[in-house]
Amino acid sequence: MFKDLLIPPKKGVTRFVFLGGKGGVGKSTLAAAIALGLAEEGYRVLLASTDLQKSQNDILLQDIGSDETRVNGFDNFMAINIDAKESIRKHQLEVLKKIGNLKGDEAEILFLKEYWEKNPVLPCETASYNVFVDYMNSDEYEVIVFDTAPGGHNLDMISYPWKHLDRLKKSITVKKEVADLTGKVAEIELLEKFAEENIKAIEKLSSEATSYLLVLHPEMLPVYEAKRILDSLRPYGIPVKGLVLNEVLPEEVCTNPFFKERRKLQEKYIKMVREEFPNMEIIEVPLIETEVVGIEKVKRIAKAIMSAP
Ligand SMILES: Nc1ncnc2c1ncn2[C@@H]1O[C@H](COP(=O)(O)OP(=O)(O)O)[C@@H](O)[C@H]1O
Ligand SMILES: [Mg+2]
């Protein structure tokens, strides 16, 4: 069942859901619908967006803050617009907390503390990726649905733990080489803590905990699009577990020649996708007559997803 890709894989294990695909295919809409559908079933859900356009504010018709914000009408459904500038501060606080727990030379720890207080030296984007890693390590929610900005941003974010771990390892090696001379071991311990978190994120991203779903319109060669994204994720060992064919014309409304023809075109591509990916969970989400704006509309999409075979 498609729903099995969305609920926690087992008790006590957080499910992470990512949606990939071209701009405008419905990633943000479906992220909101999945999160809402799960919240309606009682799961503790976070909808985390890194999209600067804050699409979720327009979809949920609510001002979602850069801190976790309760979605109207729910106790168990939170949303957040992960803001780059705010992320710098949040990450800085996380690091300072870690520094507080370090053992080692007092002077060095004081130096590290002052350094991180004054100078978090993180490019904005990287800061929000660190918040992403923090969420991958959190067990506060049963499900976290990520909505990413368009373009290569999705892959940038999801591959960040690999790239960052690589940098951290190099840095640790260099610092270990000079540690005998400098006596600076607390910083090594700090970097090792960062490395550990990135390793854990990597493990989760390539495990049953993560569901990467691809959203496609059943129009314009979706198979090529799907294969391209599958290939881009392969080096990281992140499998695409499901395909969402969005904006499928409901058969019952295709009564005139124009829409009958359009529906036929969609059916051709749906068949093509199903043949090409026989082992993947595939669902069809209908096109509805309006934009998907407001909780009631999102609920309609959620119902289609949650009841899919
Ligand atoms: N199943 C659907 N039925 C009707 N409109 C939809 C559906 N899915 C998405 N839309 C509309 O398509 C537009 C683009 O969706 P969006 O979720 O912002 O795409 P993305 O995040 O992939 O760029 C929005 O106006 C949204 O309301
Ligand atoms: Mg979007």
C-alpha cells in the first residue's frame, strides 16, 4: 500500500518523506496533503519547508513561522519555514550547547565558545542544511515531510550530509596531525560530534526510514524525468520508493472530445510509467477543479493519497 511509505516504518522510528520532481508538478501541495492526512490519522507530524517562497503559507492559508508553528485545528500537526538567517542562529545555539558538554582544555573551550558566539561563519544555505541534519536526528515527530525549493535545491539538501561529512573528516585528519603540538583536542571532539550526526543522517536517508517520492504529471515524457532523478540519487544510495502521478483528469468529467483526447494522452503516459517501474508503488492523484488552497481542499487531496491502494 502506498500509505506504508508514509507512516512510521515501525514503532519509535521516525519516517522522513521527501518529494522530488520538476517545478509546478505539485510537490508543495502533496507535501501539505501527506502531512495533513497523517495528522488526521493521529500521527505527530512536522511539515518542514526550505522554500523561500513559503508556499505552505499560501496552501494552508496560515502564517507559518521560522519556528515550529501549530497548524490551525490540530494539536499534532506542526509546520515550519526553515529560514536561512534564523538557521544560523539555531545552529549556533546547537553548537554552543555541544561546546558546553566538551571535555578538555578550559582555555580552548573558552576560545571555541567565543569563536562560535561571534562568528558562526556559515553561508546561509549551509545553515539551513544543518537544521535539516538536526531534524534527521530528532525523534520528536513520528513523521517529518520535507518540502524543498525548486531546482537542484532538493538534491543539494539531501546530499549535504555526505558532502559535509567529507569536509569534516578532512578537517579532523588535519587537526589530529597538529594536535600534539597545539594540544587542541576539544575542537576535534566537536567536529567528531558533527561527523556523527551526519553519519546518522546518512544512515537514515538510505534506510527504510526515508521515503523519497517522485511527483510527475502524466504528460510530457515523465519517464525520462523520473529516470534522471533516480540516477541523480543513486550515488547516495537513496532509493525512490514511490511515484505520484498528479493532476490526473477524472474519467467521469472527460465527456467531450477535447478532454477525452487529453485523458487518452494521460493514460498513455500512466501505462508507460507503470510498465517502466513495475516494482514501485504508484498512485494517481486527480486534478481538482480549483487551486489547492485552504485546509478543505488539501483534505481532498489527502483523502486521495491516504485511500490509494
Ligand atoms: N491535484 C491537483 N489538482 C488541482 N490543482 C493542483 C493539484 N496539484 C497541484 N495543483 C496546483 O498546481 C500548482 C503548483 O503546485 P505546487 O504544489 O506549488 O507545485 P511545486 O511545489 O511542485 O512547484 C498550484 O497552484 C496547485 O494548487
Ligand atoms: Mg513547491
